[in-house]
Amino acid sequence: MIDKSLLTGSTTMLILKLLDETNMYGYQMIEELREKSNNTFELKAGTLYPLLHILEQKKMLTSYEETADNTRVRKYYSITKTGRKHLQEKKEEWKIYTAAVNNLLGGASFGTI
Amino acid sequence: MEQSSKITEYLEAVRQQIRWKKAQSPVLEEIKNHIIDQKNAFVIDGLNEKEATDKAIAEMGDPIVVGEQLDRAHRPRLIDIGTIILGMLLVLGILGTADMGYSLLRIIGVGDQMVLGIYIPMLGELIYLDGVFVIISSLAAIFAPRNISKVVIWCQGFILTAIYLSEVSPRIRFVLLLVAVNVISFLILYRISRSVKVGLLWTVTSFAGLFLYVVGTQINCYMYNHGVNGSYGGFENVPKALVIVFIMCLVPQLLITALISAKKSKEQIA
């Protein structure tokens, strides 16, 4: 029913992290992500919106509409309690994963994000 | 002009991939906004309108792929389809009995006394009404836009509770009670939504609910009469009932709508 591969990726974590800071609309998320990652993460709109909609269905996000430039209605997303909990879990997983990779590579073990 | 038609073309290609009609327009609105934002950003970067539009559309990626991914994210949920089936089973199960399920429930109970029936009056009708509620709410959840489906579900809840209460206590006059419920619900919905349209939606849903109820009781009546007495009697009250239901649902709302619009035009003058 729902494409699980979209959810398992780290993109979910990045989106939740962005929305943990402030409410945003889709285009803004892509821009923020690009800036914050020094152009490393070029998130495609075609990936972002289906993912946002799935996360909304899973009640990790909620959305509301706000009028911008007088005429256009923008859809803003905000993170829910379930979303925050999921973000926390993802962060933990990520730390374990990166620590393991770093360990294997013989570098210092540090978790980012 | 040509630029906006390019965007429309792109959106149309995406739309064709999204099979669930209900999801289409909000999703496309969002995609459209995204393209416009992207285009505006490119214009600020120094591109002309045409280049900016082309590039913004190219950035979105293949409309077929985007549409397919969105289609995958928007499917009627299985749980909604499941609840429709459950509702139909309840309704048909009760309708198929001679007396709105009363005898059936008696069998489930101990001897002649229904266990649940002792505590819950008119249990058969209640189950039938729950079935109707479940069917209509699921249909609303699948097909109506979200803000409207919520309204429909609330309305159905009110109206079916009212029917049940008036069945349990015949002293409450059925018509009066429903008119009261109609008016109160209309006002509540109008207050919440500030839109007469949403309020009038109640008219339609309450009419649909009552209509189904009348039809349901008549099917039950027909089955019973046919099965037990071999006759087809019992329909003589149908036209009268439908007329009453129609008036009940329509008159209060139209009056209030007239009042509201009169008040609004007054405010505008002031």
C-alpha cells in the first residue's frame, strides 16, 4: 500500500529534523536542505511531496494552509508528537550506524546531527 | 500566457497518474505552487520568464514518475473500504430480519430476555443506524475532501442519534426533534466554518441519512410482509414520510440561510 523504501531512508529523518525547528512549506524545505548541507542534499520535489504526504498520513506531520502573496495558498507542514518521537528513534539509529561505519574505517567515532 | 500553459500541461500529465480523484486537486495545487516558487527564484537569479519556467519544470522531473509516486502515496485506505463492508453487513443483516433484528438479538440473549436489550432499548434499530453511519462516514472519508468529510461525519452522527432518541422515546416528537437537531447543527457548522455552503451540506447529508432510513424501514417492512403474510402492504406511508423528511431538512436551513444573507448584506451596508 505504501512504499516502505521512502520511509526507511534518511530523507525522512532530514525532513523531520527541518520541521522540528520551524514549520515550512515544500519548496522551503528543499532550499533549506540545500543550504544547510552545502549543496550535498539535492532533494527532488518528486521525492519530497509523496514522502510528506505519507508522513502526514502516518500522523508524523500535520499541515495547514496559509495565503501568501494575496492569492496563492501555501501548504505548511508542522511536526507532531509522533513525528518527534520517530525523529528521536531515527537519530539513535543513525548514531549507531555512523559509529559502526567509522569504527570499521578506523576513524574516530562521532555521530553527527 | 504560454509559460502558464506549460505549467498546466505538466500538471495535467501528473494528474493523469493519480488515480484517486479526491487526492488530485490539493496535490496539484501544491506542485503548482512549487513550480511557481522555483520559477520566481530563477527569475531573481537573472533568467527570463521563459527560461525560468522551463528550468523550473525540468527541475521537477518526469511528470509520469512524479505522478506515479504521488499516486502511490494516495490510495483509499483499506480501513475505509473495510468499514464500508462492515456497515453493509450490519445494515443488510438487520434488514433481512423480520423485525429490525429484534428476534435475532433475542436468540443471542438468554431465553426470552435479551442480555444487551435489557440495557439498550431498540438495539436492532441502533445497530441498523450504526451501520448506516459507518457506510456514510466511510464513503465521505474516501470521496469527499477532508474538511467536508469531517462535516458529513458529524452531521450523520447528529442525525442518526436524533433518530435513535426519537425511536426510544416516542414522547419526543420525531419531527420536532429532527428540526431542532437540523437547526442546531446548521448553526454549529456555520459558526465553525463561517460558510453557508458547509452549513447547507448538512441539509444534503441529513436528507440522505433520513432517506436511507425510510428506504431501509420499507425494505424491512416489505420483506416481513412478503415473507410472513404473503402481501405487499406497508408502502402507503412512504410518500408522506419522504415529503416530511424533505420539508424538515430543507425549510429550517433555507430560512437560516436567508437570515444570514440578510444580516450579511446589512453588515456590508453598515
